[in-house]
Amino acid sequence: MTSPARTPGRPGPGPVLALDYPMSLGVFEKYEEAQAVVDYLSDQEFPVEQCMIVGTELKQVERVTGRLTTGRVALGGLLSGVWLGLFVGLIFALFAQTGDALFTVLGSVLFGAFFGLVWALIGYSMTRGQRDFVSVSQVVATRYEVLTEHKLAQQARDLLDQRPGATLT
């Protein structure tokens, strides 16, 4: 694998995320395996700043965590509004010249709760039931490749060959 030629003024990876002529030291199914290879090289005083771990074959994984109901949306909006109102109320109370700080904070919390509730319900009603579930998503790599500069590739391979029980893919 070679890196594309860089033209002056052309956008691309910065010097931290690029190697001039990277060569593969191995491909691994788990990130921890690739990390262990680089860690071993570091233990052998190899210049690991000339290495990269590149995740390839990316996929998005979405885990559905529950149903989304009007009540759940309302509660989430209410709580978000309370936190925002509390934050704004405390700032107002800090810089207020006169008046009772407790009423300022309490008023801001109540206004924030109402505002959060209304906007959450408006947003939910606009989806018209097209996404009635809650989920978390993450982009993950299927494989991890360890790369190093071409001028150091053989030295790295020699060091990795000395590693007990290690095989490179």
C-alpha cells in the first residue's frame, strides 16, 4: 500500500496521520491484537512514531435500546430543560445586582422545564412515528492493519519474528 502523492496546497492528511511510503506489518481481526504488536515494538525501542494502526472495512452498528413513547420524549425534554434552566438561572443569579437569587434560579428552572418539554414534544410530533425507538450507534472497523515507514519495515518484521508465539497475517 502506498500513500497518494501530496501536492503542495492540496488538502490531505496532516503529517501526524500520514506516512510517506507505508508498508504493512500485519492485519488483525481485533484492535487489541494490533495494539499488542505496536506495544511490543515499543518495548523493543522501535521508533513507533513511524507506525500507524488503520481500521478498515468500516461498518455502522446500531443497538436499539428501547421504545420511544410520548411519555419518554416528554420526560427527556423536561429533564433537559431543567438542566438548561438551572445553568442559566445560576449564571443570572451570579451577575444579578438585586433581588433574590433563589427566585431567579427557580424561575429559570421552571421556564427551562416548560421550554424543553414543549420543544421535545413538537420535535417528536414532526417525525410522525417514523422512528419510535431509541438507539446508540457506533462506527467500527472489521480489520486493523499495522503500517510503518518502508525504510523501517524490515527492522520491524525482524523484531516481530523474535516475539514468542506471534504470527503475522
